[in-house]
Amino acid sequence: MVFGKIPLPLWVNAEVLSHEEIKLLYEKGIEISAFSHLINFDDINKVAEAIDTIKQHHPSHKIWVENPADF
């Protein structure tokens, strides 16, 4: 991990970025995926499911979860 760089691959929760923003990042060479449904961070089971999905696609990568306190 390099500080100041976007961790790749990047996964974002639904509604964090617009389709246009995701497309722009993809066109700039950023490996990005967005969940199609909103993941409720108050539901630990939903967070665990999301992490499992990421692990299936990227089994050897470390996973960092960020969540604003007022989300």
C-alpha cells in the first residue's frame, strides 16, 4: 500500500459515485467496481457478505473498509 494513492482494485458502495464518475475513473485506468445495492454498515452480516464478494473476486488482496461515522 502506498499512501496518497488509490488502493486498487477499488470497490465502492452503491450511490457513493455516479455512473459517470465511475466511468471516468475506469477510463483513467483505475480498476473500480461499485456494488449494485446499498450496503448498510449498521448490519454486520451485510458488511461480511460484501467482504466475501470482494474476496471471491480478489482472493489475494487485503481489504480496507472505510465508513464515515455519520453514514
